[in-house]
Amino acid sequence: MAQYVIGDLQGCLTEFKKLLDKLNFNPGTDTLWLTGDLVNRGPQSLATLRLVKQHDGCMQTILGNHDLHLLALHYGYGKLKRADTISDILNAPDRKQLIDWLLRQPLYRQQDNYVMVHAGIWPEWTSDQGQLLAQEVETVLQNTPEQFFSRMYGNKPIRWNNNLSGDERLRFITNSFTRMRALTDDGAMDFDYKGTLINIPAHHIPWFKVPHRQNIDKTILFGHWSALGLYQADNVVCVDTGALWGGSLTAFNLNDRSVVQIPSEIKLNIEN
């Protein structure tokens, strides 16, 4: 039995199927973790979502920022952007079943010494604390989705405080798990930088390189940062290698830490 983690699909169904074939993936014995962002910007979001839902016994995902954007639109919040490719999902005859299934997916998965999140874990949180905070959001999201999505969008607060409450607390936790890449050196979340590690601005630092990070007891698996590419260091593994942007789709084997990739057949000149 093999277990793999694959980076952001974002509707890149052709590459996904080719990667599964290259892995000789067997739904009866093998398992797969997906780092979220199943949909949006790519050419086959609806078919990708249907495929993962169909195989949810062996394919487990978490929620990424694009998945949350789809859910928000379904509940009447947010705006459809020019580059979005999720209208077919919103108009699909099985829309309700797809949305109900996606809404039940978590922000955080843990197995043995691995934790999977979409973007990262706030450096001050232990892995156990991160799991509890993710569950806080998941409970509200699944029980009162309209209320959650009506207040989800926004960049503030940009710093964690244990005394945060209400909408600000939920928004910060959500942004940490689904949107975070870099922090400023005074401990604020920065939402602007999406470039490479070597070009990161002065006085900024990747979330996983923050000194005294509290969640190094686990190997954190994540995607979201396509310009970072395949990265294995600092007790983290990034597997978003930019399939949407002409890069590749990557599978990381959790059993032996080997890597298998399929080159992308598409390239979009838009930000993720």
C-alpha cells in the first residue's frame, strides 16, 4: 500500500489523471492526500471535483482558499472574478451534492508524524493547537456557513493574539491555514508576496523559517505557494509545483519520500 500527497490541482484534470497512471495508483489499496484548491483557474474544475468526490474513500483533501471561494459564491458572498473557472460547478445539476461534500472537508489533517494544511500553520501554534483551532473554524463553517462566509473575506487581523474572538479570530485562523506565505520580521502576516524564496523582500521571512517555530515536531505538508515549488527542508514539504502555470504536478510518497512529477500541459498568465 502506498500513500501519496499531491499539490494543488486547480482543475488540472489531465495532469492529475496522467500522474495517477504514472504512480500506478490503485484505489483499492493506495491512498492519496490532496493539499486543497481542487478547483479554479484551471480548465476542468467541475470534472476534477467530481472525480475526487467519487473516490473520497481513498482520496482525502483539505480546504484551500479557492475551494472556500467557491463555497462562498454558492452561499451568495464574494464576487466571481474574471479568471475564475468555477461557473460550471455553480450551474451543475449536482451542485448541491458537490457543495455539501466540499463543505465537510477539513482545514487540517494529521497522520502519524505528518500534518497537511493548504498554506501553512502559524509559527506560534503547536501542531496540537493548530488542529484545535482548525476544528473551531470547521464547526462554524459546517453549522452556520452563511454567517461564516459573510465575514470570511479580509486581511485583518494580521497578527495572532490568544484573546482574539468572534469573526476576527475565525478570519485569522482561516487565513493562516489557507492564504499565508510570508511574515514580516515584526510578526505580521503579509498577503502581497507570492514570488520565489530567493527574491523575498527584506524584513520578510517564510512562515516555516520563523525562529522558534512551535510546530516542528511534525512534518508539515502544504501547497499554495507555487513559486516556492518543491521544497523539502525545515520540517516542511511544499508540493505545489505550479501545474497551473506551466510547471508540473507533483506527488510525494509518504512511505519513502520519493517524488514523481508530470509536466503541465497548460500555462496561465494570472496570479494564483
